[in-house]
Amino acid sequence: MTRTLLTILLSPLCAAALIALFGRRRGRLSAAISVASAGLQAALTLFLLVGGGWDGSTFRDTATWLTLGELQIDLGFYFNQMSALLLGVVTIVGFLIHVFAVGYSDDDKARGRFFGGLSIFMFSMTGIVLSENLFMLFIFWELVGFSSYMLIGHYLTDVASAAAKKAFIVNRVGDFGFLLGIIWCFWQFGTVSLAELPQALSASPVAACTLTFIGLLLFCGVMGKSAQMPLHVWLPDAMAGPTPVSALIHAATMVAAGVYLLGRVAFIFNPQALSVILAVGLATAFLSALFAFGQTDIKKILAYSTLSQLGFMVVAFALAGGSEGAATSQFHLTTHAFFKALLFLGAGSVIHACHHEQDIYKMGGLWKKMPVTFVTFLLATLAIAGVPYLSGFFSKDAILLLAKHANPAAFWLLVVTSFLTATYMGRIIFVAFLGKARSHAVEAAHESRPDMLFALVILAIGAVLAGYTGLYPHALASYLEANIAEPTHAEHASMLLISAILSLGGLLAAFFIYYRPGKNTDTFEKAAPGVYGVLREKLWFDNLYDWYVRAVQQRVANLVAILELVVIQGVLVRGSGGVAGLIGLAARRAHTGSLNTYFYWFAAGVLAFWLTTSGIL
Amino acid sequence: MLTQAAETFRSLAPNGVDWSSIAPEIALGVWALYVLLREAFRKPGSRGAATFTTIFLLLFSLLCVRNAFAIPAGASASFFGGMIEQSRTTELLRAFFLFSGFLTTLLGGTLLKKQGVPQAEFDVLILLATAGLMLLAQVRDFILLFVALETMSISMYVLVAYIRHSASSLEAGIKYLTQSGLSSALLLAGIALLFGAAGNTALPGACADPFSFRELRVFIFLNQGNAFVLGGAALVLCGLFFKIAAVPFQIWVGDVYQGAPTPVTAYLGVASKAAGFVLLVNVVTGPLLPLRGVLLPLLSAVAILTILFGNLAALGQQNVKRLMGLSGIAHAGYLLMGVCAAMALNVDWPIVAVYFYLFTYLLASYAIFGVMSVLSGEDDSAQTLNDYAGLMKRDSFLGGILAVSLGSLAGIPPMAGFVAKLFLFIAAFTAHLYWLAAVGLFGVVVSIYYYFNWMRVAVFVPCKTEDEVEAGTLKAAPIASGFWLRTVLTTLALITVCLGFWQGFLAL
């Protein structure tokens, strides 16, 4: 077991090392290595989950890494049903995206760097999934941050490097809180092991206030990585990276790491912390869905959609807390990984075919030219909209049901958000895929390579089936370690009705508002330019942060820089350097090369020793 | 065959003296004789035994590591009436010295060929010196200590002066001979004073065997104020401080390190220094421990001066061998910090930290000296920083090894040197030696300056001939180095990095 998990964890690292050593100039070789390692991961994971390699019991194995007095840091695996589920999602979706990326990157000059980055990411993400304790998890947490940074900035343009920096810095803000939370946790309970924390928590009563703070600090990490308000600003910008990266990291897996973390430490959150988390999640879900209307870049629309769905997951967790909340959020995480990865890969297929055109108002009529892409994209759209009996329906259903019981206000907000989701997704379909072509690049578009379509089709099957009645909730229930609220018969009927109305109504609304073949202006923008402007500017979050950085932080930094120049560089460094240099000169001058001098040193030394030991000196 | 030989020795042994306990040292001596004889009767042109010697040392070292882990932790056994004590630690130290002997002969193979001097005698001397060092790791008796130390020292006198056609090598040999001789005399005088005092039946607790560490400890405990005891302790420490090159007995280092052939410099800087520390640890936590009240301030002061002197003297140094030597003085200072902590706390884990530091120091130093042997030109003693300009471009492999090893010496994470330094500093803090730790930190900061300066030269400063290379008039000379040397250097660098990440096996 340990050996299998180690192989799953380390094979992408080996791939990355091989690529760094031999593959930097050989694109095809590095692609092959990287895909092979992802394939190995997926195969071993399938062996564990369905091939009988694992008996389903919680598995834990640790080795001491560092002991410093009281502090002992372990490295190890903590593998339970929840990690099994996410491991399956990460490796299988990851493998399909690797396959897609081979075709997508055929015109990329830095293919080795690209696939090396993907492999490092797979290593770090697997590490997060398997980590036994919070310290180890934090290490991999930072490593995914690093690989995300590297891959966002892959194209080396100004926009891409700015986006990469932004993602890194914003995540740092969240991670700072996360680290404080981990340290506090260790200080309070004496352990950060995920397996030992629950006992430690029940053994020593902690003040509610302390527990709330620890929970919220840990949630800071989630806010950064899962891009919750107000730290959501980096995710839309991260779309500057290659599309497979957006699909893998910024839709399916890394951003879900935050939600996974919530599930891993679910026992730590008390009702006070959960109510804060609920508010954050609701704001993220609702506002991001609104912002999606102000975008015309296909990837940015999808990015806001991701934000909104992540909000759904966080809300799902916060509504129930504990294992029930964790199970519901993990369920949505799983289905979302499939249909959102599919949406991004579909968008990637389109972008690749249209020579990197991303504005939906320059597309149109693509359904004829790219039928497979269109059909799979449509399926994913229906799934995310929540059309009954597709995967998204079941997971969203579970969340709505939870909200209905727990918090009516949240329920209604989620209902509206679901409607908006269907509408903005319908907008992409009606503007980009239906109607007529709006530019020459689009007219010349043709279907993508079969290997790319292969990934799309497999993911589409997942998007349809990942939550299917036959599977839900019974089959997944064991993985989620808690029963998801199972609707009674009457509730089931009413939920079905609500979902059908919301999803189909939203799509219909999109049809009436946005289906204008041939026109390349946004109907909504024309009708209400003021509101549209607000949405396009995303409520000025970015402008506010820019202002803060420019007006406050930059000035403080300038002041500190002057102090640094004068005091540290001038006086301390140059000054002490000069003094040290002078003494050094003297010390070197002591080496005269003459034996006579050297014997005087000896004599002086012996005398000094004798005097010291005799107590005279 | 070895066991048979051991059986024979056992049958020769009078009253329970177990020769098989020092079979490895005997084997080394026998092998040295074999190499000499083979060289004497070798037909001109046929191969010598050099390769076998190198492999022999490596295998032997691995064997000792295996043996060490067969001994249960904490167990020890005495032989020769308590003159020798063996435990897992001493077995690992044997492996340490064998491994440095292996590396030295390997580097010797590269350098001696270039200098046109024969290798057989070199190997013989290294074998004998290594045997002496291995004995030193186990001695618990002053007379055997002196004999083993001289076995090593006499071989070293010849080795330092080994390149007979080089004036600087000869000069270094003479300087080392006279100064080391003086230090041995001081050590012997110290031993004699202790012997005289402890053998005096008028004093309380007079010893039957005044050379034995165990008996001396009891005697010294009972006679802490005795002038002979104090004077003897001071002189013994003088002799040992010469070996580890601590201030004020460090002055020989620059000239000798520069003049000696590069592999010998490495051997002096690592193996001989390590032996000095092993002895120092055994003496100050053994017979001299009752004098802790007097010796701890003395050792702390010496450590502070050593750290300061080594780092500051290395600061503007251009000659790389001198640089390694002077910075090695600073490393001796950090190690002394660990010894002080072990004395102050009277526990074992700072000693483990000291030995771990010595091992990381061995890895990094030999890697750097290996690069030096590859790069050394006609005059082995004249290598300066300028010769490293553009090394990264000319040969990125050697540049990489150099960067990793310098990083480890400077104590930069994730290299092993960082962790090793960290342990020593933790030891000093735990022992409340705050001033010592503060000076140590200052020293580390200074050391980053000169180590990184070396790295800067290797990475950023363009090679002198580079313009001509670009103009096409001259091809950059390819740097020749053997496959095995490269493999070993790679292994050293890899262990350095791995130990930086994982050292969970240490019982700290």
C-alpha cells in the first residue's frame, strides 16, 4: 500500500526530473514522459479504487522526518475514502487533460517546460491529497502554488507574467493566515496530524473563541487557493495560462484543494466559524455569477463560473459542517471537476481551432465546423446548468436541499444563482456555437485532432454519469463517509421541478436575450450599459487593490527602501564589510611565511593555556 | 582468509589480548606492504596496484558501515586491557577514515599523473596514515594515542612534501614537520606531566595505570587543583589544538595547505582534523571532564577566536587552497562550539552533531578538492579564484558540483551543511553558550561572503579566453576528468543534498 501510494506520488516528480535533465529541447520526448507518468498514476489509482488494491479501510503510515526537541515533523500518508475520491478525480481528469495537452501544445516552442510544469503540478497535487499532517500538506500547498505560478506565466508575455505574479501574491496572503492557523493548531493541540487531531480536540476542551479563530485562519488558506471573496481576483487573470492548465489547475483540481482541505479538517469548524464561511461562500457564488455576464472572453466567463461553483461547494460545507457538509461539498467537487474540465477543454479546442481567438463575439456558428466539440460542450453546459439527470443536477440538488432545510435565505440566493448559471452558460452556447461566423479565423476553423477529442468524449461521459441516480447517492456514499441528505419522495419531486425550471428557464432566457445571429454586440450591454459596466469592472475589486498597492503599500515600501539604502546598505553592510576586511587584512598579514614568527605563536599559545588553566589569567 | 589470519593472531596473543579487534588496521598495514613489494618487483610498463588500493579502501569502508549497524546501539567492548574501546561510533569513525582514504587515493590518481610523480608510495603512505587514524578513533589510553598519532603524522610529513620537484611542496613539508614535531613534543610533555602526577602514590587516588583514560579521570577528579594536572591538561590540549588548527595553533595552516599536493591538503583538512576532534571529544569528555570548570571558558574563548580568525583571514583570500584552509579553521571553530556544548551539558547528542558535521564537511570538502585536482595546472599550489572564471560555462558539471558543495560549506539550505550547522547552534543554545552561538552566526554570515564570491566567479565572471573563443581563434580547452572521478563527485554532491532533506536516522 505504502509502495503504491509512493509510486503514485513520486512518478510525476521523476518525470519532471527527467524532463529537466533531458527534455528541455525535446518537446515530444517530454510530452511522452509526462503523459506516461500521469497514465501510471491513473492506472495505479484505478487499481486501488476498483482493482482491489485497497480494502477501503483508513490507511495511515508515517516516517519521522525531523525531530527538534518537542517538535517532531512526520512525513506520511493518510488515505481514507475522501482522499480516495479526490485522488481518483485528480489522476483521471489529470491524465485526460495531459492527453489533450499533447495536441493543444503542438505549436508550442517551450513544450518541455510546459510538460515539466504539468508533472510538477501533478506531484504537488497528489501530495496535498495524500498528506498525513498539516505541515506536509502546507509544503505541497506551496508547491502547487509554485507550479500554478510557473504555468500561468508559461507564455512569457507581459499579461501572463503579471497574472502569474498576481496569483502567487494573492495566494501568499491567504497562505499567511493558513500558516498561522497551522502553528496555532500545533500550539493548542500539540499535533497537526490529521488522524490525531480529532482525538486531541475532544480530549482537551478549547475556548470556543480560540476554535473559531483557528478555523477561520485555516479557512484563509482555502480563500486563497479556492479563490473565495475577497481573494478571488487572481483566478480570472490566471486564464492567461495555456488552456489545458486552466482546465487542470484552475478549474478541476487545484482550486478544489481548498474545498478538500475543508473536508479534511471538518471537525475543527464550530458554528461561529461556519457562519462566516457561509457568508463568504454565498457572496462568492452569487457575485461571480453576476460578473460572468460582463465578460466576453470565453475563458474568463468560465473562470467566473468556476468561482461561482467553488462558492457553491464552500456554501455546501458551511451549511451542514462536519462530515455531512464535507460529503456534500466533495460530491459537487467531483461532478464539477468533470464538467468544468470538459468546458475548459472544449473552450481550448475552440481557441486552438480559431488561432487563439477568445472573444465569443468574434466566434459563432462553430457547431457545424466542430460537431464533437459542440456536442460535448453542450453536454457540459447542461450539466453545469443543472438539467435533471445529468451529473451537475444531483450535486447541486444535494446542496439546494441542504440549504432548504438549514437556511431559507441561503436557499433563495442559491436558487437565483443557479438560474444565472444556466443563463450565462446559455450565452456562450448561443453566441459562440450557434448563429453565424463573425470573423474569418472562425470561418476557417476545423475540428481538433482525434486525441484531443478522445479526452473530450471521455470527460463528457463523466459529466453525464458522474452523479447518476444509479450511483448517487448510494455508490458515492461510501466514498463520502457520510450520507448525503437523501430526499424523500415528495421532496425529490419538488427538487426535480425546481431544478428543471431553473436550468431550462435560464437557458431559455439566454436564448431570448442573446440569440442574435450575425450581430457582434452584447444585447445586455446595449440595454443597460450602466449595470453592464459595473459587472465588467467586477465591482472594482481589482481597482481597489491597485489603489491600495499604489497609494499605501508602494509609499511605505519606498520609505523602507530609502532606510535600507542608507542604514543597512550604507552603514551596516559597507561599514561592517570594511571593518571585517581590515581585520582580515591584518589576519592575513600574520602569515609571514617565516617559521620563527610561527614559533612565537606557539609560545604565546602555550603560555596563554598554562596561565588560564592555572587560574592566573 | 581474514578470519584465518585473525585466528592465527589470536593464538599468538598473550593473556586475552584480542588481535582480531584491530584486524582492519592490520589488514591495511599488510596491504601497504604488498603494494610496496609489488612496486619493487613490477616490470616497467605494467600496471601498479593503485586501482586495487582505491577499491580496497572503498569496500573496506562500506564493510565497516555494515559492521557498525550489526553492533547494538550503546554497546561497547574493551580490548588490550582497556587501551581500545569499540562501539558503533568507533566503527563508523573507522569507516569515515577509510572513506576519506579512498577519496584521497582517487584524487591522487588524477593529480599525481599530471605532476609526473609515482603513485605507489603515495598509496602506501595514505594506507599507513589511515590505519593510524582508525586506531585513534578507538584509543582510550595516552600511550597508544601518541603512537597512533605519530603513525599518522610521520606519513603526513612525507605526503605533504610529496611533489619533490616543487619548491612550495618541499617548503610546506619542512614547515609541517617542524611545527607538528613541536606540537607532538608539547603533547608528550603534557602526557608525561599527567603520568607523573597520577603515578605519585603520595597523592589521593594514584593510578596503577596512569595512561588509562578511565583511571586518570578518577585521579583528576580527586586532584583538580594540582599544578601538574593542570599544566599537563593544558599541554595535551595544545597538542590536540594543533591537529584541529584552532587559534592560536592555526598559523601553520595557510602555508602547509597551499604547498601540499591537493589530495593531501584534503586529507589534512578533513581526516586529520576529524581525528583531532575525535581525540579532543574523547579527552575532554573523558579524563579531563572533572576540569570542566577551567576548561570550558578556555575552549569557548578558543572557539570564538577560531571562528573570527578563520573567517576574517579567508575574507580576501585569492589562492583557493589557502581559502579552503583558512575557512577550515572557521569550521573547526563551529565544531569546537559543539564540543563545548557536549562538555557543558555532559550528554552525548552534541557529539553526534559534531560527527555529523564532520561527515557533511568531508562530503563538501572532498567534492571541492576533487574539482580543484581536475582543474589544477602545472603548479599545483598556485590555483587562484581567477582560474575558476567561467567554469559554469566551460564545464557545467564541475560548476554544479562546486556550487552544491560551496553551498553546503556556507550552510545554505537545502544542503546538508545547513542542517549540520543548525544542530551545532541548537547544541550551543541548549548549553546556554549564547555568546559563542552569536559569534558563530556572525562567522557564518561572513563565510557566505567568500564562499559566494567563489561561486560568483565561477558562474558570472567570463573566462579570460572567452573573447578569443568567440572570435574563433582559440578553442576553450576541454576539461579532462575520468569517469569514475565524475561518478564519485556526483555521489558526494547527491549525498550532500539528500542529507539536507533527511537526517531522521540521527539519534539527536
